[in-house]
Amino acid sequence: MQEIPFDVTTSSVTKGETLYDTCKTLEAIGVDALVIRHPEAGYYHELVEKLNIPVLNGGDGSGNIHPNHCSISSPSLKSSERSKD
């Protein structure tokens, strides 16, 4: 699994692209999963309904999820990926 760093300040978000548009573009280029930290509570609800790849909540405005929770899942994702081969 390879990480693709993403910086909102240098993306099309600055030109009005939505989070969904950005995620759909990443899905189209072959990204296997998205780990997103976003200030809006529950931002991921729309994404998980419309994307065909997993969306892992790396933290949102609710204060309920901390980014470290997502990193705990990372070894499980890698293990799952290996078991598909």
C-alpha cells in the first residue's frame, strides 16, 4: 500500500471542486482506499454512499474520532490486501 499525500491548498478544491469530486477523481486513477481528516462532522456519509472504494474516517468535526484510530486499522488493511493475492 502506498500513500499519496494530499494538500488542499494546492488542489482543485481552491477552485471550487467539492470533496466528492476530489475523491471521485482519486477513485478514477486507481486509489484503493481513502483516509480523510475533515473538519465537518459526518462528512463521510455522502462519500461512502457514492464511492466504490473504502473511506476511512481519519477524524472529523465531531471530536469522536482521532487520527490514530485510523492508523490502527492500517495493518488490518494490509493484511486483507495480502490475503486477496
